[in-house]
Amino acid sequence: MTTDLTIAGVSIKPGSRVRLNLPLPPLYTKDDLHMAVTVIRGRKPGPTVFVSSAIHGDEINGIEIVRQLLLRKNLNRMAGTLIAVPVVNTYGLFHRERYLPDGRDLNRVFPGSANGSLASRLAKTFMDEIVRHCDYGIDLHTATRHRTNLPQVRINRGNEDAERLARAFGAPVIMRSEIREGSLRSACADLGITTLVYEAGEALRHDRPSIRGGVAGILNVLAALQMLPKKEKKTAASPFIAQSSMWVRATASGILVPKVRLGERVAKGQVLGELVEPTDVGSEKLLAPRAGIVISTCELPLMYEGEAAFHLAFFDDLGDAVAEVESFVELHEQPMPAAEI
């Protein structure tokens, strides 16, 4: 950990906790806009980690995860530095929209440009002021609107450090996924910054187990980085790594009637759902191509041919993977004890 850390022109010393605002381009009404940042620096040296949320403005689970994280008293005894940004895409949050007012997806324009679009300028501000100071990152997401994601951590293929931290996080599923060009994870990889992406829940909705699991997961990662003491008792599931995944898409247009639940184990050939017609008794069945776990579902029944309906993940040991999914949900259904907050 370096002694000097300056964000938005503010020098932050070891042993301090600072709330500051990053200036952003104003609204067209000329009202000022900013990105809120909380920095906690321990007195002892250690890694610098950013936790970010709401890169997509309608993904609000992560905002609550960051809020609850910052209430944890044990962060006052932390080694290293935590940089928490609950809302990256302030513009999108205002409008309850995934994208920026210019219609661009912020998670497709990193590392950004000072002379580019609004999205590109916002991406560059976040990279320059936050990311470039860090050794590690945790980026919080949900499914897009009208879909729900089972809690999962996504990492870059071949990154052993990321896999170690993903296991420590404790979500039931780890996805080794390809890096998308322009994503924050891609920009971090180019800088050698190991980044985890936590996906859980649905846009514009709070999901309590996903939120509690996210808070616990971040604390587990900080402990794995020796920024916090490790707990003696087990507090999270032992995740399973998905060997591959695929979307099962609508084979016809219609109204989807699901036959399986999020996190459910399915057999090859099992009926996942039926596409029915509102004025007819006919239906089209959607079948599982192989045995797996449902890790994402579409919550909007109205579907056109080709739309994604169910996301399945495939594992070497499917039975144990299902048990860990159930363990995760059971563990985080109840609030954390007051003594731990």
C-alpha cells in the first residue's frame, strides 16, 4: 500500500475514512452531478480493493450490498485500503435505466476516453480516479430487467488468483466466462487487476439472500487477502465451477409458462417450460439439452421466437453443486446477527 493516495484532488492518509464526490458532467439543466466514493484506509499496509455497483443504473442490489458493507465495524481494523463506489452510473440510476442518457452501455466502453461519448467519459473518470489505484476489484451486478440470476461469481479463464478469491467469496457457482471487449473486467485485466463479478438477483428489485451473500462474500475476499482476520467457522458455501453454460431459447413466439425454478437441478430432456398461445390450446415445449442447474430465468412471460428463456450451467458433479446452491440460500435467508454488523 502506498502512503500517498489522492482521489478527486483529496489526499487520503492511512488510518482515515473519507467520503468524497467525483465531479461528473452536469445534467442538461446545469445541476451538478457526482459519483459518491467512500475510502477506508487501514493503518497497516495491504492491498487496495475497489467495490463497485450500479454500472447499470437499474441494478440496485449492489447499492444495498455496499451500504451494508460500509456499516461493518470490523472495517475500522482493516489492513490496506477499500474504495467503495455504490453508484457508478448515477445518470442511469436517476432514470431507473440500465444505460446512460446517450443510450450506451457503460460496461461496453471501458477504459473510456476524455473526448468520447458521455458513457466513455464516465468510464475514463472511474478508471483514472478509482481503478488505477487498485490491486483487486469486485464489481456487483444483477440480471438485466425481467430476468433473475442465481448468485454466482464470474472470473476470467486461466486466472488462478481470481479463482482463489472466487472460491473464498462463497457464492454457490463460479463461472469461467470469456471477457467482453469494453467491459470493466476487460479493462482491469489489461492493467493486471484481478476482478470478480458478482451476479445475483433481478434489476430494480432487492433480493435479501443475494444481498446478504454479497456482503459476506466481500468480507470473505478481504479476509483471503489478509485485510481482515479470517473467521474460524464456515460462513459460506463451497462453490462449484461450471464447466460450461448455455441459454435455452424460445423455439416459437408465445407466453412462457415455466416448469422449473431458479437453482433447480434439471435432467436431460426435462421440460423447462411451455410456450402457449393465448387463443389456442397448442403449446411448444422447451427441453433441457443436458443435465444442469438453472442459473438464470426470464421473469417476463411474453416471448418472441429466439428470446432467451433459461440459462443452464453444467457441472462435473451436479448433485453436490445443487446441494451448495440450497446451502447458500438457507445460510443467507436470515439477517446477520447484530453482533456481526
